[in-house]
Amino acid sequence: MTTTMMARSCEEAAHQHDRAAAHYRHSARHLAKGEHAAAVKERDLAIDHSDRARIEELAVRPDGMASEIRTQTEAAWHFVG
């Protein structure tokens, strides 16, 4: 992988993490207002962006594999969500 491709993958992963965080914040606001359907929609969007970030991150790993701890953490987030 060239340096520019790696930089582009890192930037895309960072962007997807930012989007996920924004959706989680919106989900919390909807929950605070008692808007459960909107909160679930925002949470689902956040999970989607987190998945996209993970895919980008796997592209820059030399082994192309996610660590066991990260996999366990993601499973916990999906369970909570």
C-alpha cells in the first residue's frame, strides 16, 4: 500500500469515527427528549459509520486482521446498542 493510499484510508477512518460520534450525540439528545424511534435511527447510523471506520482501519493494518480485544469491544457495543 502506498503512502498516499494509507493516508487516504486513515483520513476516511477518522471521518467515519467523527460521523459515528455525531450520530451518538444526536441519539442521546433524542433519548433525553423521549424520542425513542429517532434515537434508535441515530444509533443505527452511528453503528454503520463505526463499521465503515473499522473496514478502513483494517486496510492500513499490516496483517489485515482486527485484534481480539477490538473484536470483543465491538461485540459489547452491538449488545448494548
